[in-house]
Amino acid sequence: TYKAVQYQIFSYRDSNPLSQSTFYSQHIPDDLKSIVFQALNNIGVNEFSKKLDLFIKQYYEFPYYDEIQLPDSEAINIKLKVSEGSQDKSDHVGLNKIAGMMDLKSLLITDIIEPLKNKQAYKEYGIKPLNGLLFYGPPGCGKTFIAKQLAAELGYTFFEIKPSDLASVYVHGTQEKIGKLFLEASLKAPSVIFIDEVDAVMPSRDSAHMGQHYSSEVNEFLAQLTECSEKGILTIMATNRPDAIDKAILRTGRVDKAVYIPLPDFDTRKEMLKILLKGRPIDSGLDLDSIAMLMAHYTSSDINYMVNEAAKLALKENSKIGHEHLMEVLRKTKSSVNYDQLEKYDSFTEFQRF
């Protein structure tokens, strides 16, 4: 009978409680995890909908009900805006090489590319091109790749700098290297200077461990960064630790916009999978939608790694890459970032003026 089956299920659940610490719950906020597990354990099931709605309102500051849905006409306009400026581009040039990330591309086109390509029109309105950008976000989400493709889109000379490139054993040697870098970039202008791990190059001078020579190097960078756009230089800095950067860098005239490079969204993940699997033997029944859905909370580099691992498994079996290969790798692979790290980026974003 129904009651007998129900009794058996509840008895089994009582003697085998679900664990909240699982592979699938590592990125879930604790409040949401509690709501879901209470429902799965048949505790307050009738209140599930209300609790979930309350959580969404508190956490995201808006409900999930119908009032947030846009009319069809507005949705169409948004889609058209996102695709503007890229229709005549080759798939092998600039921003078109970046999988998905339509909001980011739209921002780069509006705030960077258009003002630099149509300087005269913007000048008439007293609008100057941006001086510098800060790319921040989890490691492995493509900050360096995006900077390179932005430079390619603009047709600018690209300088990629790492902390080790500027290191020197001589007193004031690093300052001299910084000066030479910006001089060379101005001679080869228009150019993009991309500084990776900027938190190591320009750490906060408020730190108790900051030496005098580090402070001098930060001062030199600040001097070179100020209004460098007038020399035809766009400076892009990247960091996984935005809170560790010297605050003076983030003032206008040095860094005019901080851009969050997030984990890839569903559409980006799906497009990445298509690109990464292109040219490989693929099972005809492979459902990219479901795989992309399960890869939420993985970085771009994680996805690249998992596709390669799945390909190795298929090669060992001398078969085509299928759903089971990707699922096996997914079960064994943890994300490079966790929920606490993502919360820190959200906190930094909250206090930005841009």
C-alpha cells in the first residue's frame, strides 16, 4: 500500500541521513544548503517554496517571480545590442575568439573600442578614451586571453608583463625597467601594456611588510600610469587578489574601470565545449547542454582540462568522446575556486565606483 511504501522510505531516510558535505554542494551558500537538505530529509517540506523565495530575496535582493521578466520587445532589443559591432568580424580575429561572455564583449566595445576607434566623435563631446583597466576575478577565467584579443581587436602593439620581468637585483633597477617599458610602449604606440598579477607588482603600501624599495616602485608605476592614454597607451592590469592592490592605483586617470571576469556562464560553457571538442571524434549522442549545465562553478581552465582528460579516456578505449567520459572526469575533478573566494570578489565589486 501507499502507506507501507511511505513508511519504508521514511525509515530508510531516518537510518541513512544525507550528508551536507558532498561534491555537488561545495559551492552552495550555507543558507540555501540548509533549505535544500531540510526538504530532502522531509523537514518542513510545505515551507520549502516560502523559504526558497525568502532566501533569493535576501541574497540576490530581488524575488524570482514574474515581475522581473522583461516584455518581449525589450528582450529583443537587448539581444540586438549585444551582437552589435561584431557582425562583420572574422571568427579568427579579436573578440570573436572569446567564447560567449556577451555582456563583457558589449562592455569592451562600448567603453574601450568605440572611443578609441572614433576618437574625433568622442572628442567633440569632451570624452577621453579610458586610461587603464583592471581585470579581476578567479584564476583561470581568461583574463590574459581577453586582454590579448582586445589588443588584436584594436590592432595595437601588445606588451605582456609579469612580476619577474620587472625584478632587478640593483637598487632602483626595477624603477628603471618600469620607465623603459612605458617609453618603449609610447614609441610603438598605439599599444596595450598588460600587467599580470599586478598585486605582486603594485602591492598596497599600507602593508606592514612593505619595504622602502617596493614603495618607490609603486610610486614609479603610479607616475607612469597617470594619463598614459595621452601617449597612446592603454594599460590593462589583471589580478586574482584585487584587495591586495595599492588603493591609489584605482583612482580615475590611472584605472578608469574595474572589470570583473567571472566564472563562465551556461552559454559561455556550451560555446567553450563546442570549440574544445571541434576536430575531435565525438559521439553523436553527446548532449552539450547537460554537460555545460553540470560544469557550473568551474573555471575556463578547468573546462579545458576536463575535455582533455575525457579525450584521453576515449583514446584508451579507442572510442569516440561520449557523455560517460565527460561525466567520469566531472566526478573526479574539483573546481579551482570555492564559494568563499567568489564571495570576496562580490564584496570587492560592491565597493567599486564603476
